[in-house]
Amino acid sequence: MATHTFHPTRYYSTFGSHAPVLRIAPGDTVITTTVDARGLDAREEQLSAGVNPQTGPFYIEGAEPGDTLVVHLEHLYPNRNTGWSSTILAPHVVDPWAVPDIPERMDGRWRFDRDAGTATLLEPETPLGAWVLPLAPMLGCLGVAPDGGEAISSATCGPHGGNMDYRGFRAGVTAYFPVFVPGALFFVGDGHAVQGAGEIAGTGIETSFDVRFKVDLRKGQRICWPRGQDEGFIFTTGNARPLDQAAQHATTEMIRWLQEDYGLDARAVGILLGQGVEYEVGNFFDPDYTMVCKVAKSFL
């Protein structure tokens, strides 16, 4: 089990079967960095064009189609003191008659106190003043190369993961991805210092990150959609449009998990989910939306 420190020199704005930047083994740890959604690094220098440039892909030795990639997110944190965000809501998240009231788009500017763990709004001037928020770092994008030789934009998401913008993908979480190609080809990017549920403004507080993750494999275990767990919940994601289809994918994936790993039959699953399920919106902005289906570990 080795620890690799990787300094990226190029980035991809698609999840696809690109040449791997590093080959690692199950049990290995990677320490690396990401640029922000516009390609700015820790010094705010432009290192990449495109939307949500990704660090990777990382080739995991022994990963084959039909396996499950396990990713332990150990450390995610801004590596600079500044971030930016949208200051308007997406038109499709409000009633049509309210769209004309949405002002012209402009950036919000934020300053971080990384020691105190806070973000302070600097601009623009609004009745919020110098609004202070606790940092809640998360990855907007993470996932593997999709099936069939596809290269899917990092602006959207699918069974491979991608731009899910779920604020539950934070340090301390273990994420699971279906493996579609040899080596899995894992990517990370699009760090958000803070983000509200749904990413309804189209951004979080965007910034560059320091990242540390560890990988493992579950050989021969096939899953259909990304999964995760934290200290309190197991969760599944569904990525699609419309939103109800995303919820259907997430719910069906949770049914599989409860039946295959926890030994529940269909009736027990119906009772458990009927009275105990929780849902969260991952993203309600991207071309494909993300819904998350959650079950408390205390129920299991």
C-alpha cells in the first residue's frame, strides 16, 4: 500500500478513456490537487480551459468491468484564500413569470479564513453585508470513465458519476462507482468550499482544492449507479432528467443494495423505505439532475 503525491500538468473536461496520469493499486493513497471550475489553480493562474477541468484519470490495477471501485475521500480542502460564485438563480428553478425578475449575472467574490474554517462575502454589496459561512468542502465532480468508449462532459453526470454536485461527497465519505473499463479511470475535480442543496445558482463557492483519497476494489460486485456512505447513512445516486427519473434510479439502486448486501426481501425493503427513507437533491442545474436516496445506518 503506497502513497503517491501527484502534481497534475494537464486536465480533462470529459470523463472518458483518456491516457492515465498515474497507475495505482488497491489500498494505495493519492495526494493531489484540483483546479477550480474555470481552471484556476492555488495561485489563481489559468492552467486549463473548459468547464470543470478534472484531475486524472487514475488507473487502478486489477479493476475490470463488473467490479466496484471504492474511493475513501480522506481530505478535501481549499488550497487558496479566494473563491467565486454565481449571484443569481437558474431560470428553470423558479416559475416562468419570475424569470424576468432575475438580474444580470455577475460573480460573487469570497475570502476564506482557512484556519477558522469560514468564507466571507466580499462583493457585490447587498443587504447580506459581509456574510460569513462555515466552510463545508465537497467535490462537485468525481467518477470513472463511462462504458462504450464515450467521453461525457464534466458539465453533466450519469451512471459513471461525473458532475453530480452532491454536497454529501465530502471528507470522511466512502464513494462507490461501477467499473466500465479496465483500470476504472477515476477522476476528481470541481471543488466547492460551500454549496447549497441543488446547486440552484449553477455554482457553489468555486475554488481549487488539496485532495487525498484512497482506493480499493470489490471484485465481481456489479453496481449500476454511484453509491456512498458516511458515519450516519448509506446513500445511492440517480442522475437523469427529469427529476423523477433521477429519483427512480436512486431508489432502485437502494433496493438492490438492501437486498444484496443486507439480506432484506422486497416486503422488508418496502416497509423500511416507506417509513425511513430520506431524499436529497444533489443538483437541479446541470443537463442531468442528481437525486440521492438515503437510509440511516441505525435502521440497518
